[in-house]
Amino acid sequence: MSASPARGGTWTFLTNHARVLLCLAGDPEARLRDVAAAIGITERAVQLIVADLESAGYLTRTRVGRRNRYAIDATLALRHPHEAGHPVGDLLNTFLHRENTQEPRTAP
């Protein structure tokens, strides 16, 4: 059975929020314009997503000179009720091929 073009054959499993989080976990000092280019969305969209992730406590931004460094709290639960039993660290470990650790943050 093939996907019908009328049904949106270009959907994906991960949201842009997950993609931004994964990019910043892989490179905590990435510029948001580079994250946007890697994901294929606008820099403004990345800025809004980062603000969402910060306000929810998943990300912490620290100014280092002229750049930002992002730390992720890998212990926070995923947001959807069906995934709430899993910490965001599970997602990061799966996609970044990391060993499962008990450390609460992915970056200092």
C-alpha cells in the first residue's frame, strides 16, 4: 500500500521540537541558524522552539562569550501522556547512540 499524495506522504515521526533538542544535545554550542539549516526550518522557528523547551525546563541557556551553550535536563519526562513514563534522555540516547546513563544533564 503506497502513501497517497493527497494524504501527505511527507509526514515524519519526530516533531521539530525533538529535532531541535537532538541537534542541541549533539552540539550544545550550535548556533540556532545552524540548527535551522540542519533541520530545514527557519531560524525564527528554532528560536520559538528553544523558548518552548526552556520554559518547560528541558533546556537551560548559558551565555559563554558571544555564544550560547545549551544544557538539557535528560531526567524530565516526555510530554505526551502515552510517553510520560520515559525521560527525554531515552529519546536522546536512542538517536544519539549513547549508553543509558543516570546523569541528569547532557551538558555542563
